[in-house]
Amino acid sequence: MKASSLLIVADDLSGAADCAIAFAADGRKTVVALDASAPDESAVVIAADTDTRRLAPAEAATRTANAWQALRAPGRRLYKKIDSTLRGNWSAEVAALAALAGPAIVTPAFPATGRTVRGGRVIVRGVPLEETETWKLENAGQDAALRVMLEAAGLRIAHVALDALRAAPQHIVAMIASAPADGIGAIIVDAETSDDLAALARVTASVDEPFFWVGSGGLARELAALPDLFDAGAASHAARSMDPTRGPILALVGSLSAISERQCAMLRAEAGVCEMIVPPAVLRDGARHPEWQAWHARIGASVRGNEDAIVRIGRDDAFDPVEGALLSNALAALVAPHFDRLGGLIATGGETARAMLAAAHVGSLELVREIEAGVALGRPSSGNGPAIVTKAGAFGSEHALLGAYLHLRGADIPVARQ
């Protein structure tokens, strides 16, 4: 069954962008929307950010289901974007959608960023997910098996092992057809390479029975590469060119991951960009803190002086991952009064990107191109405002921020990739 359009439902903004960017690169008008109730219906691909990562599972499930109900349309297919390291309420959200849209085809694999799935478990650069910093930071002691998480959400599971996928991918078509009668709500599929994901994309794209895809940017880019995913009515869209950025560039970093630390260090060392680390205490208290106005003035002086800068959240002994949205919103409030003077913004971390765009009253982005796997370039759909790059905090090469910065400046300098 060919589609006239695609809806991507994501739980954070950077995830929505990195999942949708491959469709923009393929020439389809692609928009990332902060508000699921007001999409750009001229877009072939709509990526709606439900902002549910930090919600309670039941609330996240309801909001996700409501997004599909509000945005479903004849010929529109569904892709539930999940974090490749399984952060957030993804299993509850998938269960809620399965009740409305049919069985889920689930594979978070994203080989271009080192994420694979083997034996129904996520592997990150050869390391089981449970052993990674990302998992331990928020889910220490919990089982990361896909089956365990989906069954806990109330779904009955089937599993397609890697050897089975490679030997006979077409069997998945029969599994989807029989899933309702068998009571199967989700089919987990192992994948280690882009070829594995491409095979899965090919065999599922033509399925007529109701179902939906669940994955990261990995499976999405293989779907985008299919020449016949969309019907003839889904017109190609000529992406607008973007001139090199001339105003100041601000890298706004909300992620506290070690990867983000290394990316900031590379941008400082190679491009000479100065760095401002805002203490969490200032962000927790906001305008009540005695140093708030000083930080506001310091950031403003940098922007007015046409100076490129990194502005990021510091860390202290009181840090709790749950307060991520609070800190990101406060950081965005410091920067928002200077937003219109920026030539470019690089936002690392989905909460940070959403907070900044919301504070600047940017309701949606039209995506333009992918700079590096998972690093998306876009602009406000209104056509006004700076060029905007979004990147999830926990992945990307050490050169990711530098590469985005150089791309915005129009510098044709080779940057190492993963």
C-alpha cells in the first residue's frame, strides 16, 4: 500500500528531526511540528513532537494516541520514532498506538550511529545497552530487553531473529497479516546493518494490512530511500538552498553526556569558540537568582558583539535527570531575548531544542538537509529566523558540533564521521 503522506510521532524534538531528515533529503517537504494540533498539511512528512519523554507512562501514552487520532488521514502512514537507547516511555506509547493502528514492527537499530539490535536487545558500539553511561544515568538496574519492556506494557510479542530476517524477510508480511488473530501487538526485528533495515523497509512498505513502524532514524532513512513508498500524488519538493550564516552562531547544549562534553571540547579547540557554562543553581532559581541578570547580559553582549559561543548547562552535586526540562526552559529563557539576532543556532538535546524554539515562538521547522547522521539542519517554517541545527545529546561523532558549525559557515572542510 503506497502512502500519500507519513506521520512521524516522536517524544522529543531532536528525535523528530533526526528521524524525518532523510525524507527532506529525498526531496519531500518535511516539517517538524511542536504542536500536533496545527500541522502544515502541505507537507508530505510531518514529524510531530509530543514532548512526552519525561511524562508519566500513562500520560505519555494518552498524548501519543491523541496525536495519531488528531493527525491521521486517508493514505497517511504512521512511524513511531523511539530513542535508539530506549529512553522515555516508548513501550507505553507503542502499546497505546497498537490499539489504534495495528501491530508494531519494532527495531531501534541505527547502524550509522553505532546502534544495532541482536537477540531482541540493543547494542551500542558493541556494548550491551545496560552497560552504557546513557542507560545507567536514568535506568540503572532495569532490564533493557525489548521483549521485557513491551510485555510490561501489555503487548504480546513475536521476534524475528537476525538470521531469519536475512534468510526470508518476506515472512514478516505473513506475520503482520496473522498478528491480530494471534494476539500479537508487536514484532521485534533484529538488525545490525543498513542492508538489514533496507530489507525490512522493502518488505513492509507494500503491506496492505494495518500496522505501523517503530524505530529510530535508522529504519526511517531506509524507508525514505524507497522510490515507491509514496504514491504519485505525493509531489516532490525542491529544498530551498541556505546561504552561509553571517550572524553569530550559538551552540546551546543541554545534554550532560560525556559525548556532548567531547563535542564541545572539539568545537572550542578547532574553531576557537568561547564557552559559557551556566551553573544549575542559576537556572533552578531563574530570575530570582542574584546572578540571573548578569548571565542574561553576558550572553547578550556576546550576541551583539557578533561572537560565536557555546552556552551550556553546568553540573553540580544536586543534579537530577528529572529536572532536565526545568533547566532547559530556564536556559532558553536566558537566550530568547537575543534569538532574533542570531545567524545560526545549534541545539543539542531534544528538551533544549524544544525549550528554545518554544521560547522564541517558533512553532515548526522545515527541514533542509542532514549534516551528519542524526544532525538535522532546518529553518523556521515562517521563513524568518536563524538557521537551526538539532542533535540528540547522547550521540554523534566527536566532530558533530564542529561539523554543524562549519556547515553553517559554508566552510568546505572535511570532518571525520563515525
